[in-house]
Amino acid sequence: MSEWRYWLNEHRGVLMAVGIFLVMFIIYVSNHPAGLTANVVQTAANKGVLLAFVAMAQTLVVITAGIDLSVGMVFILTNALASWLVVGTPLETSLGVVAVLATGLACGAVNGLIVIYGRLQPIVATIATGAVFFGIALLLRPYPGGSVNEDLADMMTGRVLGVVPSSLVALVIVVAVVWVPFRRSTIGRAAYASGSSEVAAYMSGVPIRRAKFTAYMLSGLLASIGGLFLTFFTYTGEAALASGNAYTLFSIASVVLGGVSLFGGRGSAIGAIFGALAFRTIGDLLFVFDFDPLWQPLFQGVVLLVAVSLGAFGLFRVRNRLEWFG
């Protein structure tokens, strides 16, 4: 196989996600009453970035052949916590941001410890921890409320140079600081190897436990960044069960749309980000075309089902596991 064909095969999922997003976004802005303006792009970016962070969090775990059904609850928990802590003077606000991110790391670490050393299936472990995280969020915010440092919130939800949404800039920075080093590190390669074949990775001396633990920790961190941005956008905190469940399910759809294999060992957070942006654009299209609100959940559910099903289509032509990861 020539070099360019190999590259195309490796990045096929990402390119497809980018293409789907671009087509849908062009349709969206073409039919939007205001057209393509800085405000329209900013609003779409702010909504899309929330799901993008949660989708990145899900990607890290899925790569190891796991699944994290607690990412939405970490997202909600850190939103509730941020509405308490990210207030006051610049120093107090900074400490609050650190505390929120540390909470996300701790949640991810708990998931990793239970899965790795408790030897529970990820789907079972994260359902349980997700319930615990939501319970803590409910204790913090039994009713919607709280506040956030308005100067910081305005800066993170505004525009850079009056054109580029600040949330997109933050997303790019997070990708550069978190995903790129992880992907290129020994631990990152070990995470991919573990997802491809854990037995083979173990026999090759790959640090499987460290890779999985790091993946779960970073997953919690990314979900907490999403929760922090939710606080910036809403200026409040809320322990919303429906929202947490929705973001968890939508993150799985985004991961699959982005070309990440649910069987592990294949995919990229970049693809998941564009999958998230594409999936979020679906809601914008329903709004622009004045789709009946009563039918919107059904339509989104069908899209979610189709998106998750896409991940299994490749199995029909696979003769052995080595071919799937080849």
C-alpha cells in the first residue's frame, strides 16, 4: 500500500467526520436567518465545544476497549462545583478552577482504580460511579443556582480579535496540551495496544495498567473542563440528571461518528471532536428548519442509533481480529 493510501486509511474516520460536519454546517448557515456571521459561529461553537470535551473524554477510554458511562455525571458534578468555587478575586477564581479540574482528575482516578484493580467491567463500574457523582452534584446543587466569575466567563465565551470564538481557541489548546502529548507518548501507544489486544500487549511488556489509569484520569479531566465551560456559558450550576445522561449518550455517538472503534485500539480524539460538532449541528438544523419539538428527541435518537451502529458495520467483512486492527 502506498504511503498516501496508508495515511488515508488511517485517517478515514477523521476525514469523514470533518466532511459530515462541514456539509451540515454549510446547510445550517445557508438557511439561518442571519447567515454566516461572527455571532452565529460563536453561538454554534460554544454549544459544540461542550460536547467536544465530553467526546474527547469518552475517546480516551474507548481507545483502551472500555467505555465510560460516568462522563456526563462528571460533567454535571464539576458544573455544580464550579458554581460554588469559581468566584471572587482572581486568586480565589484561579484556585477554584484548579479545584474543579482536580475533582475531574479524582473522578477519573476512581474509575481507573475500580476497573483496573477491582477488575470490574468498565460499563458496570462507571454506571455505579456515575450514580455516586450525580449524588454528590445533587448535594451541592439541589436547586439550580450559584454564580461564576463574570470576567473570566465573558473572556472564555467571547471572541478573540472579534472573530474567532474563544471556546474554540480553548479547545485547540486543550488538544495540544492533553491529547497530542498523550497520543505520542509511550503511555498513549500502550493504551492503543491494550485496546487492540490486551493479551498481546501484556506479553510484549506494555504497561497496560498505567496506560488505562492515565486514560481514565485524563477522561475525568476533560469532562471537568467541559463542566467548567458549562458554568461559563450558563453562569450557574445545576444537577440535571437528563443533561448528564444526554451528554454521555451523545459522547458515544460523537466518538463513533468520528471514526473511533468501539472495540478499542483505533481512532483519534480529533475525529471525536468533529463528530461532536457534527452531532451538535443536528440540533441546530432542527431549529432552523422549525422541526416539531415533539419529534426532535425521536429524530436525535434515530441518529444516535445509526451512529452507534456504524461502528459494527466493519465487522461483517473482517475474517480475524488482526485484520480489524491492520
